[in-house]
Amino acid sequence: MMNNSVTRTLIIAEALRRGWRTEGVGPNEHFLRILHPDGRKELLWGTMSTRTTAIGNMICRYKNLTLSFVQDCGYGVPAFKIVPDEQTALDFLEQHKKIVLKPADGQRTEGVSVGITDAAVIPKAFAYAQQNSSKKSVIAQQHLEGNLYRIVVLDGKLVAAAWRTAAAVVGDGQSTVDELIAQANLDPRRGKGTDTPLKTIDITAAEEFLGHDCMQSIPAVSDRIIVSPIDSISAGGEAVNVTNDVHDDWRRFAEHVATEAGLFICGYDVICEDIAKPLSDSYVPLLEINSSPGMKLHEYPTGGGEPIHLAPLLLDALFPSEKH
């Protein structure tokens, strides 16, 4: 039986609360079927259902297609390029000065190297990205500065937005950074699988990011030390609910592109100074679009704000005549 992710667990719990049946489908119950009492049914992979088009899913799967499609919808996007070899990546770095290398078809943060400014880093970062791509395809993108946000659109409407922060620890005046990370990892909400609200902070990755001396230093009381270069839940970070802060420009963009792409549900990852501010000249600092966005960071905004319960919203959208 497939191990339940937080998202799958939330969907099953909501269906059962309504008195509906669920069943696993396929090898290791890879898919989830929701069975409504009136005979209707829906098949899900994560949050994605058969209502998302195959083309929409393909657009999201390949990051170069995503960015090209958004351009075709009338928006500007950060510079990007598929880089078949290290030299092409070096040329892209020379042109844009600070870049990101990642798998062109990757998920989460596996294979992603951010903030590259040194040519000496390219071989390792290129290999890392290539190893985490099913097609050994690497994309280079212009590095963006600002805050990382996730925006979720469901059935043509923006329903949630979260500010994603990097993993961090807070000094107590006595413990080293290394010890503070170990203490943070004792939080029962943290784990290495997909079934916990927070992820374990990787101490080895933190030392690579900060350096040994910093890891052994003792931060002052209340000093906040960022211990990961990536603003991501999957790298031990947290999320803040900012749904009510989203500017109408962002809302119109997200709903427009989702509709054009045939995405019944999707999650946009964008980096900007403040999502409460308008777009500038229709330029969208977009990283990628996910066709099966997880519910975890909205259900558990451990960094602040009220939860957004996406499971009820998803089931209401899939079975629109049901009243609760």
C-alpha cells in the first residue's frame, strides 16, 4: 500500500467526513478514487484530477514549456534556456551574472542550485541537475531576488497563497547552530517522509551552506539564522498564509494562465519583493507551475496566518452540486 502524503491523507479524511468512499487504484495504490454516494467518481494523482488536460500537465512538467507558454499568454518572464552542456551554462552565466541551474523536468528542490555567480560551480551544479532529470535535461534561469510565494488556482479561481521561507533556527545564547538544528529536528511535526507537516533540516546541507565555523558558532538570543539557501518546505522551511494580500494583478494573471492551459488546479511558484504589489509591465517573475500542488503549506502555515483547508475546496469543485 502506498504511504500517504499529507495531501492524500487530507483528501481521504475530508471524503470520509462527508460519508464518501475512497479507494487506491493501480500499482501501490498510486492513484486515489473518490466515490460519491450518487454514483459520481473522480480519479486523483495528488490534487490533480482527470479534469486537468494532458496538454496542461505537459506544460507544467517541462519548465521551458511553462515559461514559453506564459510568454505566449502575453506576459514577460525571467530569462531562461535549456543548456545541453556545461559550456552553454557558462555562456548563460556570463550573460546574466547570477543564475539558477535545475532539472528541466524536476520536482521539489532535487537537483536545484541557486544563486550561481562563480563559473567554477557550474560543473557540479550541472551534473546535480542532470542527475535529477528523467531526460537528463537541464534548464538555466536568471536568478530572482525576493520572497518565494506559492499561488494556488482551483477551477479558475485563486484560492490560496503562501509565502515560503527558508529553514532557520533562533539563537538561545547557549547553543551552537549545529545544536539548534538538532533541537529543531526534534519537533514531532518534522520528518523525512511526505506524511509530516514539516521536513527535517539536513544538517550536512546546512554545513555546506554556512560553513563549519558558522555551524559551531553560538548565536545571540533571538538571532534568526537561515540554514538553507532554498526557500522551500521540502528543505525544512516554513510557510505563511498571505492569501488575503495578493494583488489583483497577480490574481488575474494566475487565473488567466490556468484557464488557458486547461489546469483545473495548479500552483505557481514566483519570486518577488511583495505579492501585495502590482505587476510591472506584465512581467511575471515565475519559476514554475505545478499541476498537482500539495496542500501541506496551506493546511499548516507554521510561519504564521490561518490555515487554508484545500481538501474541502477541492472536493466541492470536483462535485459541485454537493452542499455542506
